[in-house]
Amino acid sequence: MLVQSGILFLPYSHNEEDISVEDIAQTQKERLAHIDFRLYFLGSVGRNDLVKRFGIKEAAATRDLAQYRELKPGNIEYDTKAKLYKVTADFQPLFGYQPERVLAALSKGVGDDTVSAQKPFIPCETPSQLSNPDLDVLSVLTRAIYNKQVAQIEYRSVSSGFTTREVVPFYLVDNGLRWHIRAYDRRRNRFTDFVLTRVTRPKLLPDSPVEDHELSSEDIQWNRIVELEIVAHPQLDHKETIEADYGMENGVLPLKIRAAVAGYLLRRWNVDCTSKGALRGAEYHLWLKNRQALYGVDNLKIAPGIEQDPVQ
């Protein structure tokens, strides 16, 4: 068992013919875990990655990569052109990972590759996710994002059912309930979101070039920033309580967010988006004061009150 900064890495059990991870010094285990993480979720690793991460010499990094290759020869191959070690199609992770920690590391960079369970310093309870993405699916898509590649996926949609698509993913998105990828969809010729748990059998298409119109810089909804003014709901008797909850100044919580994720945020926080704060219910503590800022935003169907009171 490897402990790094209070976080546990749990090596998978090995067959008798495999070299045991338990026989390796802890400091090297940490470096092996970093190699494993980068291969699994980024698709490549180089000596310089280890030098920067751990402050070791290139010779030590070379030994670590050789040790990893000895432990898992089917996981890694050297690309002489790129001068990097690449993941193989037969990759099987050397360490066990938890989806929540992987997503936290990928999205926030917290602890980099420290992605396994950690005991809290005080008792702590957090809401459970009803579903988590398959890590083998996630790893292919994160490699596509990291290396700016096209991926082929099988996708199940509520509106169009089961389809096979080619996508150009460029961002992971957490809407508070589930994870998406933001990508260009070649089937519909537009940028959109794909729910990770609806993706199956992804594979990279390294010989399919990304076209200029498929780049994230061409995604208008992604690059447009909307400035929202959130206030306490007008139907509340004690607005000052909500203003204190959210640290509002002069009764306003200003937010700058991407247009592509505006609907997710408004739904997650139950922000009443009707023109006069018409929604009733204990869940509505917030109201969008400047709803005109939403004009032209695409993903508003899920925002509370929009369907009964559209933005004109």
C-alpha cells in the first residue's frame, strides 16, 4: 500500500510471475503511480514529466520507466518520433483508482495523480453521485482532449437513441449532477455536450485530422462569457439571510460564466429565471435579476422558469 500526502494508492493484485509492487521503495512507488496515471488518463509520459514532478535526475527517471515497463510490459511502448512513452491498446492500470479522485485531479489539478481514497481529518459527509463514468471510457476521452485528437464513440441519447459518432472533445464539464465532455459533433456539425455515462466503446482516430472549424476557439457558446446578477428571491420575507449565505454585496452576487454552462448553473442552484420572480416553492431562494443577459444562450431549456417565460 502506497501513501502519499495521506492518500492511498492500492496496487492491483498480480499473478505469481509478476514482480511485486510491495517490494519497491515507497518513493519509487509514488513515481510509478505518476507514470501509471499519465499513461491511463493522458496517454503518454516522458522522463521530463518525472523530473519536473519529483525533482529527480534524468537517469533516475529512466530507471523508473524501465521498472514500470518490467512490472507492466504490455502497458507501455516508446515512440521514437515523439520521444515519449505511449499507452498501448492492451493497457491495464497498475494501481486502483476511484472516479471522484480521478475527476478531481483532472479538473482541478489537486494532488496531480493522487487519486485514491483519503480519510478526512474530521467526520465529513458529502452527497453521493448516482452514477460515475467508466474509467476506461473516461481515459480514452481525456487522452483525446489532452492530445487534441478525434475520437469515435457509441452514444445513447434520450432524443436520438443509439448512434455512432466522431467527436472532437476539448473540455470536461461538471454540471453538479454528472460529467460531460464539450466537443464538436461531426454527425450534427455543431458543438455540443455528451454525458460521459452514455458513452461506450470510445477509440482514438489518430489518422483523422482536426479541422479548423472543429477547434474550441470556434465554439461561440463556449467562448462567450455572460455576466449574471443573482439576488435573493423577491418572494422571501428575510432576503438578508440569503444575501449572507452567498456573500452578496449590495444585495447582488455577480457571476461571469461561459454561455455553454449557464443553464447547468441556474438549474443546479434553482435560480428563478422568470421575469418577475414568479416561481413558488421552498427551493427557490435565488432570482436572476438581469435575465436579458441570457439572450442568445443555447442551453437554457433546463433553467428554472425559462420554458414558461422565455427570454425575448
